[in-house]
Amino acid sequence: MRKIAAVLLALLLASGCEMTQRVSEGAYRNAVSDGVEDELKGQGIELQERPLCTTPQTGADSVVRVKCTALTRTSEPVTVDGVAYNADTVRPRESYVVTVAGREVLRKDCLSLGCVRR
């Protein structure tokens, strides 16, 4: 699922259509939110709700950033900082850092079981 979302993002961003770009950014935010939730659950960290993700403007079609926030079941803050370089291609390079209450708990180049190693 995550691989499909990344390819969808690349194809839609390459189209240049503003409406399509908003849809693709939404698909990317959802994929990251789902992936983070899965990864943390695998570490025994449960969230109160799905992470809320935004995609701040970067000024470049080839770079997409994502920032997410959530709370653990015990109300500790969770933050996610991610970036996809070459996002306008079918093989973006991704990087994600997840912290819980300020401690890094995850640093990966892909998220969830859908990760396909390049």
C-alpha cells in the first residue's frame, strides 16, 4: 500500500495540476500516518488516534516534507518529520524520524510492512 501511495504521489505531482497535487499530498499524508501507526504498534507504542499530518510547502516539486503529530495512549507527544526527495519520480528517496516525548524511537527510509527496499 505504501509503495502504491509513493508512486501515486510521484505521478500526480509530475502532472503539474494543482487539484491533483492536493489529492496526491493527501494520499501521501494518509500513507505516512498509517505507516507511522503500524511501525509504532510494532514497537508496542499505541496511539490515541491516527497521527495528523501536514505537508509544508518546500518550493520544489522534487521535495515533499511531511510533519505529523499524535499522542500515545499515555498522552506522550509523538512527532514525525519526514521528507521525500525526488518526489516527482517513480523512485523517491524517503527519510522519517519519529520521536515520543522527545526521544527518538524510529529512523527509517520507509514505513510499515509495505516497505520495498531499493
